[in-house]
Amino acid sequence: MRSADLLGQQKRRYRVRTTDSRHDQPIAPNDLAVAPAHTKPDQIWATDMIYIEKGEGLLYLA
């Protein structure tokens, strides 16, 4: 590469994007903390959503 005057091109440094906690928006209450204790399986469900950046745009995964 050096003899042909070619240079490698580096990608931008990957930066992890997480939740921004510095805002003045209201925070959702923790409903699981005040829910009655479950007595059998499959009574309380929780989920999360993540955004995956693709070339075509964002992919939402729940």
C-alpha cells in the first residue's frame, strides 16, 4: 500500500448512545414496585424496546 501511495480509511469512532437522564421530562412511575405479589407464573410481564441503526434507517426490536 505504501509503494502505491494508498491509505487506509478509518471508520468513525463508535460511540455508545444510551438514555439521556439529564432532562426535565416527568419520569414514569415504577408500577412493578406497587403491584401485588404474584402467586403463579405468567401474571406479571415486562418488556424493553431497542433501536438498531441499519443502513436503511432504525429497526425497532421489542
